[in-house]
Amino acid sequence: MNIHQVSTESLTKAAEILRNGGLVAFPTETVYGLGADAFNPNALTRVFEVKGRPRFDPLIIHIASLETLESVAALSLLSEEKRKKLYQLAENFWPGPLSIVLPKNDRIPGIATAGLSTAAIRFPSHDTAQKLISLSTGAVAAPSANPFGSISPTRAEHVRIGLGQKIDMILDGGSTLIGLESTVIDITGEQIKLLRPGGTPKEVIESLIGTVLCPQTDTQNELCPQKEEQLCPQTSPGQLKSHYAPKTPLFALSREEIIGQTYENGSAYLFFDGNTRDSWLKTQNPPDSAVIKVLSESGQVTEAASHLFETLHELDNSSILRIFAQFAPPHGLGIAINDRLKRASV
């Protein structure tokens, strides 16, 4: 599979592939997406086949202009109050890493939404994503460009390794900025709900529109939003118990637990911040060959989020036998980091 650097020529070619029912991997500000024409059921079917994705796990529909929103969403089915909330969210967080579940337009095939009457819609902020969507049909369904359940790709090379010759084109726009998938909220019910924590923190959303429920919260680990036993049907991607997982067994630990973890040969230690690593080193005597990683030396959650999947890819392609990873502080993007670590753990 040839990887194409982003250019006017490659974007034109990629858009033509999408219009003709093909699949194109492309960068967004969150992770790389596997794009298909959102109005083409055959192309959408191929997305599920290529990824090995279960049909009950819906796709997110990406647009590149608010003017095209009504081509994918039936806004007339929202109450006046909900439309007001939608416009507030769109004005403040679009384009950006927020997906909003809305009543779907009948033009969107049922396979894209797992047969549900709603669809998660996103307006990405990445320039390449916007240009590609605009040059194609104006709406692109795009889950992460990786085999289902594995670590999401933050570089074009991750896509090549994961999907190889199964797709038609990979656009290389460099490393992604945020490194975690979008936040997904549902505004179609009586109360607004968080379905997946991600690149837009829940607290920021609530500061604009008020309380956002986190249904079935796992209070022990302060993760949102899905209890492990409820797997189907899915109203949003990223709600399965096991997801975003490396092939190497990963154990997610609190700060206290990882500091107390005795060094083991063949293991990698992934710390949230430099202070925790240093506290652990005071009680351990690992060899010079020990694999010790830190997501953010200074403990900045935004930096840590951008490094999470990149670091997991690196560790997963080595001779490491197991990974011990530290949870982030449970606020802001830390909630999304913890959600991904929990779902990646054994």
C-alpha cells in the first residue's frame, strides 16, 4: 500500500476514490480515520469487513460544513430546546473533537448507524479532513483506521501496518495533534448524555450547556460511560469492554499501585508523569535496558493524551511481554485517557 503525502493531487485522487465507493485513510486532529462515502451502503459494508468490525457498532459521520448538516441529520425531529443546544455546541466546539448524536437523515444507510434512527455527527478541524470531505460527497463515515479493537492510529505508518493492502489509499498528514478519539454526546433524549469521553472534556461542555449525564459510570475507576455487561446495541463507538487494546497484555494501575509494582524483566512501565516515575525508581533498581516511558514529564494531560496511542504502538511492536500503565488524574482529558487504558487492559 502506497502512502501518499497530502497534496492537491493526492486529495483530488482520494476524493475520487471515495466517490467511486473506495476506502481512504486520512488524518484528523484526533486519530487517522478510515473514510467511506457516508451515502454508499456498499462502501460502508466494506469498512466493516476491512476492520473486522461488528455490525452493531455504528460509525461516525464526518462533515466539513455546517451547511451540509441537514443532509445527514433530521434536525426537524429535535425540539426547539435541543436545536438551541445543538447550535450552542456547534458554534463553540465545531470544527473540533466532538461528535453529537442526532436523528439521522434517511439518506444515511442503516448499516452506518447499526440500524438505529440516530447518527453521531462530527465536523473535524483538520484541514486535510475538511478538504477531502468537501471534495468527495460532503459526508464521510470514518471509524479509526485500524483493525477493530486494536490501538487507534496516530500516524500513517500505523495504518499501513494495521490495514496494509486492504484499503485503496492512505493520506499522510503527519502525526495527529490530539491523539485520542472525539468525545461523543447524545442530545436526542430527555437528558444530554456522554457516551464516550474524548478530545473535548466533559467539564468544558457542561460549562456551556449545563449538566451532561454519564450513564452507568464505573465509579471505582471514575470512567465513563458504559458498564461492562451492556455490550449491544451500541449508540456510539468505543463502548465495548475491550477496545483500543495492544496485542501485548496491558495492566492499568493507579499511581499508588504502579509505584508499588516490583520491576519484572520483559515488562514495560508507562508512567503518566515524571514525578511518579521518579518515586518508583527510588524503590526499584531496574537495569539500564529497562523500558520506562512517561506520557508527560510535567504531568500535562493534553501532552499525555497526544502521546498515549503513539507510545502503546511503540511498546506493542517490541519484545515486551507485558505493559504496566498508570491512570491519569481523573479530570479533563485524563478521563478519556483512563477510559482508553481501562478498555485496553486485560
